Amino acid sequence: MELLEQVRVAGESIRANKLRSFLTTLGVVIGVASVILLVSIGEGMRTYLANVFAGMGSNLLFVFPGKRDTRGGGHPPMSTTVHKLTLQDANALRQRSLNIVGVAPLVVGGGRVERAARSRDTVVLGTDHEFIEVHNLSVGAGEFLREEDVEAKHRVAIIGQTIAKELFGDESPLGQPIKVAESRFLVAGVMAPKGQSLGLDFDDMVYIPVNAALDLFNEEGLTRISIKAANPSNLQPAIEDIVRILKHRHNNREDFTVVSQADMLETFNQIASTMTYVLLGIASISLLVGGIGIMNIMLVSVRERTREIGVRKALGARRRDILIQFLIESVMVSSLGGALGLGLGALIATSITAAVPEIPTRITLWILMLAVGFSVGVGIFFGVAPARTAANLDPIEALRYE
Amino acid sequence: MLIEIEKLSKVYRMGENEVHALREVSLAIDRGASVAIVGPSGSGKSTLMNIIGCLDTPSGGSYRLDGKLVSSMNDDALATVRNRQIGFVFQTFNLLPRQSALENVALPLLYAGVSRRERREMALEALRKVDLVERAGHKPAELSGGQRQRVAIARALVNRPSILLADEPTGNLDQKVGREIIALFRRLNEQENVTLILVTHDREIAQSARRQIEIIDGAIVSDRGN
């Protein structure tokens, strides 16, 4: 029996039980939709992170206080820091290495920024003049922290776009006084818009001289030091210099950790992949349930159509003809579910990104192929048993079946 | 000789007991013959019909159809023989309810690998033989009992089989319609030269065939008109 005819017969049977066929596909619809959704979120995250790191420049290194065995980004560890990272450490790195072109000491804290009656809770970053060079940022109005601002511990602040709008509206903030964590600062500049990166909103930040920040937060050590290496294609000389210089200053102990951007990217990628596989595993369970649903309904269908199978066999249908007929039917049901799930998943993924731009999604060809493959596979795998039952029916018994 | 049956037996196992449905039955039927197989229920006539119709295989003995030894064929080969050589007519018609009369008639051609266009032509030709061309597009539910049985006969004829095998073909019809169906069988047997085998318990219908074979308890007890 020709394939086209088989497809027609199967389609007819699916149409004859529209509601039942639809309910049967539901499991696969949900399964495939969740596969599409979850994997597209994973893929989107991966792409997003790659872009973020590319935007930061590939020659960035970070020094965190404390020694970690595992490489990777994230928070500094809860370890016994013998020596904190100090401003002097940063200056030493700046002066003693030819493989380093920029060094920015960083103190990160949280605080309230106020101007008259308006206020905003934000991130306060203590740093120095090299920060914008190291992090590829630029100033929109006024100027960034100057070298002498740090030397003289001037109480000046550079604010991000969001804060400028929030506190000053359309007014120019330059030269205006603001309060940062209860202390008075003068606004010396406004950053050009940059947007978010790795969960940090660069537009929603206040930059003040690093030593002023240490005073403000009552801290002795730096949160980290950002370093720009001279040679983006080979970071090793810069890393070796950092380790050598800091060890010398820290009584020959390596109580700090140097992390390159590549390390961080790799860590994030690992997290993203792990997430993707875990989510994929969860989605597979719903596909499994969907498949069992199909098998169940196909078994019912075979039973209901026992007579029809008997008639077809009496008229000359071979075992293979019946097997293929029912297999095609289950594959069609599951593919239908796959197609609906594909549409649904893509729709949800797109609307999530439209509603919440922070959650990027990306639908790639391999996701689509995975979904199609999954649904056809489910149809075949769970269709074989019912189809075999049908094909193995004894025509005499089947014809007598009431 | 179209059908040559020699010492055919069929034994069913029912738990510990063996049931002999057929006991060394021998029988020969000519091409173009018209034969009625009669007997009470449980006599083995259905078993004989199933074996002749290649739906079942015997436990012993041999069955040659058109010179070929059918009794030792596998399931797929038997399916092909059914498709090419046998036309079944059932008591309950056994039409597929969702398909039109034409599609029902064309069903055996589907498994014979006939092209779509030819299927349509051959099915219309078969419907013409039973005077139902004008109902080709109707579903079985839209047809009367007699019309349904005529569609079933057209389906049995469509692949030009050598044997028309009818199992109680008038059992679900009233007497008048039943006579019309029997008349149709006689006409097809004479005009199309198709071998007719009627299985029935009705003596009057059996008399419409030229030869009557009576089976009781798995054995032929009389064979008249041959």
C-alpha cells in the first residue's frame, strides 16, 4: 500500500476523533513547548553572556582577595584573607609591570543617593581615573574622576544616566551637591549610557574616589582590582607579573586570585550548559508522559478498530500494511503535537523576551530539529507496541470481534 | 480443478481437550461452480470456509488453490492469495463506516498496489455490476441493508477473484432483499464465471446453488448435484 494512501487513512482516523486526537497530542505539545522554551532560554543566556564579555574587552583581568582553588568568577570566597588588597597593591601593579596598561582599584558598596527630597538606593563604586579606560566606559557630560581627586580625596561623584534622570530630571547635575550614604559630594560628571552587563546596571551607579569609598564604607581592603593587560591575545605575561608583584608584597603568600575574562566566560558557559541539560531532562519527562498518552490512546484505537483490521486483513492487507498504518497514525498524532508545541514554545519564548528583556531567548535551528526529532521519535517509540498488537491480530478473531 | 482439498483436518485445543473441527475432509471444486456448504452451527462449515478463504491454515492434509499449495503458505503469502483470488462477502457486510461506497469497494485494490486512477475505474466498474454506481459517493450509513450487501459484493468482485466466498450473506436481510442478493450471486456466477461458494444453514438458499455439500461434525455427509 502506497505511503500517501496510508497518510490519508491515518489523517482520516485522526479527524474522525478530533477532540480525542487533540487531547492525546497535549502531552507532546507541552513537552515540546517546554523543550523549545527552556533550551531557547539557555541558548539566549549563552549568547547574551558571550556578547557581554565581548563588550568588556578580552584583555580584562580581575584580582580578588583570598585564594581559591577553583577558577571562576562570582563572589570572593569566605576564606582567611591574611592580606587584604590595598590601594598600594594597585599602585604597585600600575608601576611595576610593562604587561599591564590599566589598573582600577574597586570598592563596591550599596548606599542611598539623595538630592533634596529625591533619593535612590544604588550601587556605589569607589575607584580611580583609570576605571573608564579599563572597563571601556565613557563619560557623557563633565569628566570622570581625575588622578588628583583620589590623591586629595576630593568629595566628587560621577553618576550614571538613571540616577541623573531620577534625581535631576532635565536639570544639569554638574556641580550640584548630592548626598551619598549621608555624606556630601559634588557631581563632577555623568556617564554615557551603557546598559546592563552581568547583572550590573552601569547606568544605575555612583562613582566616587576609591579612598573616599573606603572611608565611607569603613573598609580597609579593596573588593577587587580590575586590570587591563597589554596584549589581548596573550594574558599570561600580565598574570605572571600580577602574581609576582603581589606575592612579593604579601610576604610571598599567594592570598589572592587572578581571574581572566575567559575563565569567567567558561564558568558561565558551564553553568548555562548544565542548566540547559537539567531543563532538557525535565522537559523529556513531559515528553515521556505524552508518549505514554499516545500509546494508551493508540491501544484503545486498535481495540476499537479490531473489526476494521480484520476486514482489511481479509481483503489482503499484510502484517506490514497494518503495522505501518498504525505507526503512521501515531507519528502523525505526535508530529501534530510537536508542531503545535513548537509554535507554542516559540510564542512563549518570544513574548518572554518582549516582556522581560533581561531574559534573552534564542531559537536556533538545532532546537527546532531537536523538537521535531523528539516528537517523531516519541510517535515511533510509543506507536510500535499498539501497531504490533494491531498487525498481529488474527483475522478470524478480529472479524468476529463485537 | 480450482480447489483441491485432500484429507484436510483442523484440530483446536481447548484446555486439555482436542476439538476436531474437520476430520480428513476431501473435496474438489471446479472453476465456475456454484456450491453451497450447509450444516448446523458447530458442524465445521465455518472452519472449512476460513481455510478455503485462506484466513486459516489446516492442521493436516493439503489444500491446493489454482494448482498452488496454499496449506503451507505463511501469513503474508496467504494475505496476497486472499487479495488476488478470494472475494469475501460477510453476513454483517463489514464495510468501513467512514468511507464512501466507492472507497470501500476500492479497498482491496489498495493492497494490490493499483494506481489511484485505476482504483477508481475498477471500483466504478464493480459497482456497475451490482447496479449501485449512482450511490458511489454514499457512506454505508446512508444505504439500505440490501444496498450495503451489494457494495460488499462489489468489493469482493473488484480485484477479479476466482472465488466469491459468501458467509450467510442474507442472514441480516429480510426475505425479499435476501432473494435479490441470491439472484445477484447467480447472475454473477453465470455472467462473470466466478466460482461461488455459499456458506449457509438455510436450505432454501442452499438450493439456489447447483451443488450442495452438507457437513456434520467435521465430515461431509452428503454431496449432491455434482
